[in-house]
Amino acid sequence: MQQIPYLSKEFLSQLDAILDFYSKDSVEAAWTFYCELLERLKSISYMPYRFRKNKTINREDTRDLIFKGYVVVFRIEQDQIKILAIYKHNLTPYS
């Protein structure tokens, strides 16, 4: 069974802003985005190194999941996956 990774406060705050944006047009679209994103986050634990290495942080344990034009930055830790941030592909919180 796949587990939901640890979600940082920064990630949750950014996700909340994204969902607020989507829900202005359609609550259903926001819900669909959220559900699909959670499924993708659960899949990270299976072979987390298959995702590209984050170019800004440039560490082997920090990777990017690309999802619908967004970049989800996560860190592979010894006993868990930690989701650090989510941002639009052309905006980086780490630059």
C-alpha cells in the first residue's frame, strides 16, 4: 500500500493557494486536481530516484515530480519522503 508522504507547511500553504485559484472557476476542478495530485504523491515512494534531480538545489536526495505544469519538490530521507514545495514550472521558490 502506498503512503502519503510527509507534507511540509510550505507545501500545504502553496497547495492551498493553488486550490483557491482553481476553485474560483470550479470547485470540481479544484477537487479533481487535489485528488490526482495526492495519487501522484503516493506513487513517489515507489522508486523515488526515478524522478529528475532538482536543478536548483542540486542534491541527489532532492527530486522533482512534474504534475500538470507544476513542479513538486521532494526530499528522499532515510525513513520517509518529505514534500517541500509546489510551484508553477516557470516560477521557483528557491532562486
